[in-house]
Amino acid sequence: MPLAEKSATKDKFIAFLEEKSLRITSQRLAIIDTVFSTEEHFTAEQLLEWSRKKDKSVSRATVYRTLPLLTESGLVREMDFGKDYKFYDPNYAQHPNHNHIICQDCEKIVEFEDEKISRLENEISHKLGFSVKSQRLQITGSCDELKKLGACKKKSHC
Amino acid sequence: MPLAEKSATKDKFIAFLEEKSLRITSQRLAIIDTVFSTEEHFTAEQLLEWSRKKDKSVSRATVYRTLPLLTESGLVREMDFGKDYKFYDPNYAQHPNHNHIICQDCEKIVEFEDEKISRLENEISHKLGFSVKSQRLQITGSCDELKKLGACKKKSHC
DNA sequence: GTGGGTGCAAAGTGTTTGCAAGTGT
DNA sequence: ACACTTGCAAACACTTTGCACCCAC
């Protein structure tokens, strides 16, 4: 929905590239356009596929070489949900402190923010002699609501 | 320190194996002994190395085949700290809800528990229609204390 | 023009697996 | 005995990299 914000994030990334005197190539543009026009989490392979729809010349190598730039810029965050491959989350520019809750059955992922948790994290860290740079909280559970509605489809546990 | 508890955890795992009619082989014993006599996080490779000190016949394959059993039993937890390899944490039997705070500079890891955070997690999850099965919270930051003491050694950021 | 960027395919790295031989129960 | 286990090495899956050509600046 906040398409304007997304577009602004894209501009931020372009500024990031310029600042490091890195070049705005057509392949990078295709990748960036893709990343900053979705709110979905994606894998490297998905990003390749989507970007190729915009520019067939995008190669897997370029995707893998661009991902570190994206995370380095702070606009995209690498996530690990316990799969073999990494996921990338393009929503950190808008919501730097959001967390994830994952249904262990249908694998639905919901993002949420909570100021109270953030505050507690800061307190505890301070008590332990740390200052917080970033945090990641993942909750795994069952999406009972969806189950009641019969909408929790996948592999309902053996 | 709580060596007795650790030993009890080992017994729990042996019971877990028996329950599934899996065999208590000498290799598995070496691995289990290793896992439940440390409180450190370890990698598959470290576990192999340590286990081989107890029983040279332990192979990499057996380590990799035993790790899923350990996590399945709930006594060891797979962790991802953003490295290429996974870490395993043998402290979940004693502290099922503990969290991690990691220094981005010296990579020191401190474990902590906080009931308030757990409670908030439950509340929020419920609000979102989920019931919590497990959670993982990782905070990354700087260990200011250690810095002041000059004890924060490794790669102090370029 | 030049230094960074690209695609390709080969190499890496951590982890998994097929198979024949071995072993706990 | 039988089914589960093992070590070995080959296979995997994802990611990284060397190289020759290319292109944004």
C-alpha cells in the first residue's frame, strides 16, 4: 500500500550506491525495483526470477552480489526461519523494530511491533552491560484462528 | 556447574532414544556425553572433534545424523547467529525460555531469561490469533562494559 | 578510457545420503 | 537373526568466485 514510501526507499538505496561510487546498472535497477515494490519476504532465487521478468539479463551471480549491498544499506534484512535458504525482508526501512510470528503448520508469517517489548529489551541489555544495535524476535506457534476457519492448510503435523 | 542436572539431561535423552526403539551405540554415547557435559554453544564440526576425543570411531555422518535426534527431543536447540553454519545450544532443557544477547564486536554471547518478555509474547500472540510453541529473541549490540575494561578484544569494527 | 560490473561455469562449503559392512537387542 | 547404525565417499543445495568481456561515468 504505501507505494510512495517504497519508492522513497528505493531512492535511498540509489543514494547509498552513489555515496559508495557504485554504479547504477540496468541489472541493479531491475533488482532494486523488484525489492522495493513488494512487502513480501523473498529468497535469492525468487528475487532472481522476479527481476528477470523486468530484465532478462539479470543473472544469479548479480543477485547474489547485490543482496549484501541491500543488507549493508540497512534497507533489507536477512532473516533465517530455519530453512536451508535465507529470506530477505524489505520492510525494515519502514518498521525497524518489527518482529515475526510464524505458524508452524501453514507457515503463515505475521509481522508485529510492540513498544513494550522493545523497551524491556533495552532495559535488560543495559543491565547486562550492552547497548542494543538490533534485535530479532521470532515466535513460532499455531494460528488457532485460521484452524477454526479451516484456512490453515498445509501439513497439519503428523 | 550443575553437573548433576546435565547428567540427568543425558539420561532423558537416552530415555528418548529407548522410547523410539533407537539404539544406544558407542558412537551415540560419545556424542551425547559430549553434548551434555558442556554449557557452550557448539557447531557440528566442534561436536565431531570433541566426540572423537572420547571415541575415535565417531564419524561426521553420525554426528549429522544424531543432531536432528537431539533437537527433536527438545533437549538441544538449533540456533542461527548469522554465520554459515548452525550452532547448537544444550541449555534449553534447563532454561526453555532463555534468550541471547550477542556483542557485535567480540561476539560474546550472554544468555538471559525474562518473565515479562515471555508474558508479553504470549499476550501479543494471543491477540494475533496464535498460541505460542517456542520463541527466540536475539539482541545484537555492543558490550560497553567489556569495552571500558579493555576486554572486548576481537575485530573492533573497521 | 578506466575501474567497476556482468554472465557463465566452475569451485566452495556445510550438510545429506546410498551402500555394504557392522552391531545392539 | 533382524533391523537399526555406521563410515566412507559421492552427491546435494545454496552461495561464492575467477575470468574475459562489457559499460556507466
